[in-house]
Amino acid sequence: MSFTGFIQKDFDTFKIEGLDSRMEAIQERIQPKFLEIGAELTDELSGKLGMEMFLHIAKHARRTVNPPKDTWLAIANNKRGYKQHPHFQVGLFDDHLFIWLAYIYELPKKKEIAQGFLENYELIQSSLPKDYFLSMDHMKKEAIKIEEADLKAALTRFRDVKKAEFLVGQQIPVGNPILSNGEALLSLIEHTYDTLLPIYKLSMEY
């Protein structure tokens, strides 16, 4: 495999002014790397879950003026799209890489999944290492460490608030040497997904 990791230039993409210029850089610098690791991650997840998983790479097609502040790949069990399904993400902001299991507001069964998580709270809690992160909004950088989060309150909000989301996983800050080590980074992403598989499998029951 030729994936060599992400370098500072990749993260600097989000400092480029203008929609067209930034999108061109995303397509040239980042998306080829997403294709490389996405193919491997999709195969891994398909094998471990016993179902076909599909790679989606963010196109940012709806944007007409403002350039994207981040970009990502997503892996879901649906060929046509991922936003309405539980999915795995790897993506970049200008200052960190994120590795998420993501449940975003487009999810039709959001309320049922959230209730299921609350009813199986011990499984959720035991599947999340304390140094993992929780985000309630995929559009924002902000995330909180699991050890500092009120997980039950977050799940309740995810259930009761229409726009609330639930994303769990890891954030790797720019400057961490693992980012530029393709083999080590891919191994970390796969390990993160393995840790989150019990949560994903539970959500697929709803």
C-alpha cells in the first residue's frame, strides 16, 4: 500500500482562500489519500461486520461561496449515501485529524437509536476509552474527552433535540508524528473502529 500519511501541506489546504482554489487543493492533495485508505478500511469493515460497506468521499457539492473548513471520507452500509445511516469517518480540519463513528441529524431513526443506546448504556460506556472524544455537532471542531463528558446527558440530548448529533472516536492534533506515518496511522484508525464496533452493531438493530 502506498499511503504515506498526511503532511502539514494537507492541513494547510484549509488556509487557502476561495471556494474554487480550496476545492482544487482538496481534490489534488487529500482525496487521493482518502481513496487509498478508504479502500483498505472498507474491506476491513466489510470483513469484520459480515456486510458490504461502501466508501463515500465528501464532494462539498452544495457549496457556492464559502470554502469547506474540513473534509472527510465516510464508510456506510449503503451504496447511495451515508448521512442517513450510522457511518465511520476519517477527516481533516486545519489543526487535527478526526476518526469518528458518526450519527448525524439526517438519521431517520435517530430517536430509536438514541433510546437504544440509553437502554444499553453500560455497553456504550464500556466501549469508549476515557481518552476518546465526543462531539455533538459534526460541523464544529469542538469535542470533549469521554472522561470529562456527561455521556448520559449527551445521549438524552441526541434523542430529544432534532439537530443534536452523536460522534465518538479520536482526534489527532497536527504535529503528532503518527499522522505522517501511513502504516501506523492506518493501524490506529482500524484499532479505533474495532473499539467502536459494538456500538455500531447495536445501532444497526434499530
